[in-house]
Amino acid sequence: MDGEPRAPISPTRLRAGVFLILLWWIPVWLAAPVIAEAFGLDVEKVVIGLVVVQTVVGGLGALVAGTQITRILRGVPRKRMLPTVWRVFRHGSLDG
């Protein structure tokens, strides 16, 4: 493990993953009746489609953000986990 090169940490990917997770939490399914009426579709099918797409987006966000957080936390003690992730998210670097 010591000889392995460390994968670079990407603040952009971390931010994109968090953004996708936040999109997952927006209740887009509430717009299903409006979308269904505008396109002449069945409301139930629109709700199911929106929920499926939103779940995939959230899962992708969790994967992207989780990969970056795993890379950040490899050499960080447990006490410093949250401040370190926040610093990378906000400032874009591990340096304090």
C-alpha cells in the first residue's frame, strides 16, 4: 500500500456528487400531474418515471461523492473527518 500512488482528490467531483444528492431530495414527483397534462401522459407512469430517474441521480451522486470522501479520508484520523471533508468541499484542498 505504501508504494501505490494515491488517486487525486477532485473537489469538483465532490461538489457534483453533493449537488446530485441534493437533487435527489427535491420532490420532483409533485410536478407529475403538470407534466402528464402537458404531454398527455398517464400521471402514474410519469410519477414512476420521475422517481426512477431521481433515484438513479441520487445513487450516482452518492457514488461520486462517496468515492471522493473515501480518497480524502484514507490518511485522516476519525476526529478530523468532517472538518477535512468540509475544507475540501469549500476550499478545494486538504491544506488548512
